[in-house]
Amino acid sequence: MKMKLRAAAVVSASALLLAGCSGTGDGGDSGGGTGGLVGTGTGASCVIESPVKIGAALSLTGGAGSYGASQQQGLELALEELNAADGIEYKLSIEDDASEPRQGISVMETFAGDGTSIVLGPTLSNTAVAAMPIANEASMPVMGISTTAGGITDIGEFVFRDSLTEAQVIPQTIDAVIDEYDLKKVVVMYSNDDAFTESGYEVMAETLEGTNVEVLDTLTFSKADTDFRSLLTAAKDKNPDAIVVSALIEAAIPLVTQARELGIEQPIVGGNGFNNPKLMADAGDAAEGVVVGAAWNSASDNAENQAFLTAYEAKFGAQPDQFAAQAYAALYLIDSAVRSDCSAERADLRESIGSLKDVATPLGAVSINADRDAEHPAVVQIVKDGKFAVLR
């Protein structure tokens, strides 16, 4: 409810600005263009004369900077590949939302008024809650590529995402951990000042309520905290079978490191915020055995994923993470939608994205459901030998 109220406030505050930048034009479309974005043919034979403008609001700086950097690389690779094909030229504009809702609003207002066909991002759910209503009010499609909090697509009919929600991933993760480690009792920890981590906690709590696992205690902290020793000591004193945590990577790294320093050997189960190679790079051996639910795993042997891995390493000299994979997949989903109707007009894109079914991507076969959320297989991972491996 709080998310919806904040979103409504943003819409009200932005209404006057949007009235001047989202007019329908002479042709009656809402895409910021006047016909040049409707082409001929379909699929691989689709030809659109005008460049198709795509925006991306990414957290290149601030608390989520590591996620945004991965997303930028995923998008750059996909753009290079798609522009090598015939018929459509994509122009990608990437702007930094600085991991802050206010900056995200400013970026989205710019895209809403400059003829951009669709926007990817923002990176964080709390920034998306503030900024996505502007896109929806401008009748400009927007696709979340890492926003997993509940209620995102409830913002409006122009809001989509290719990132699986916490509600799609966490229950599967907890069920797998219960079976794997025969859990009877846990301590839950979460950052209570961030929409993404709060949403993750809510799903964790609801899932655990439906099991026979006892929650011994629930401990909260700030997303800016870096010293968790007192909380971890309190958790250790409860002697849980595991610690379940919803946190961003900046908190996850010191939390995991300090837990092992304090002699906590029980499994640590993380939410989607743990899905970052920085966990292993910065926490080192302390990350071993951490379990994380994910929308993607590099071990997947589908052809699109193997091609993505090879191309990414060739271009950037490193292996991608989930955030790069989701960003890369999103641009291919957009291309599939554009080519299906051979139109990049905003209203047409809303219809064609909503109709996507079983599009082959590194994430697996992706479909967009009636709630404008992505559906594709999830995976439960465990850190083993410094890498994410499939637990089941």
C-alpha cells in the first residue's frame, strides 16, 4: 500500500510536466513520433526506416552501482548484436539514476518527452516505484530488468518486467533449502528501509509460515549498515539451522563475512540481492555455501545462454551475472515485440510486448503473462568453489 501511495504522489506531482511532453501528435499515436516508427514486413523481414530510440535508467552510481554496471554491459552487447541484423536500427541512450528515486524521476521525465519508444529500468524497485508512473502516464512502455518487488506492474498497463519477482523465486528457494538441510528453525534478517528488500522479506515470511519451520527471531537493519556483529551474535545465540536474509549486495558482503568470522557455520539463504559475483569476489571463502534463488544461472546449457556467455566474455573479458543476462534478454524481447508488428510506436509496443510467448533467451523461454510479468524457469544456486552452482 505504501508503494502505491508514493506512486500516486509522483503521478500528481508530474502531471503538468507530462501534459506538455506526451501529446499524441498529428497521427494520434503516443510514441513521440509521427509514423516513421511503423515499418513494413514482419519478423526477420521487418524494415523500419527511422531509428528506434530505447532508453535505459540504470544505477551506474550509488548503492546499486555494481548492478547497473552489469546491466549496461548486457545492453551494450545485445545492442551490438541486434544492430548487426537487417531492417531495424536501435539507438540506445543510457542514463544514470544514481540509485535514487528523485534522479530516476528526472531521467524518466526526459525519456517521456524525447520520442523514446520504451525504457528499461530503473535498476532498484524503490526507484522504479517513483519513476515508472511517469512512463505510464506518458503512455510509454517501460520494462523492469531487475525490479523484483511486489506491485511493480500494478503501476499501470504500460509497465512490464522480464525479472522474476521475489514471489516467483523465494518460495522455490526456501523449499529447496528445507529439503536439502532438513531445516526446523531459522532466524530471518532484512533491511527494512528499502522496497526491494522489504518485499523479499515479506515473501520469505509468508513462505516460512506455510511450512513447519519455526522462525526464532526476525532482525532488522538499514541498507547502509556495514557492521552486523551484534545482530549476528543475537542470531547465533538462537542456534538456528539457517539464517535467511533479504539484503542488497553492499550489506550482504559484510554480513556474510562477519557471520563466518563469528563462527556461524549454518547455511545463509539470500534473496535476489545476493545474485552478484561481488559476493564471491569480496567475501571470498566466507561466501561458500551461501544459497540464493535466481532467475538465471551460467550453467544453463540452452543455446541462447551459451552464445551469450561466449560473446560476453569475448567483449568484456569476464563472465556475466544475472543482471547482465536479464538486461541482455530484455533488449531481445523488445526486438521480438517490435518485429512481431513491425512497429516501435508506444501503443503498438504495449500490445506486442504483452503478447510475447516462449521467446528464446539466455533466461530460458520467456513469456509475458496477463499481469505483464515474465514467466520462465527459476533456479536455486549455492556458492561452491567461488562460483554459483545449481543446488537443484
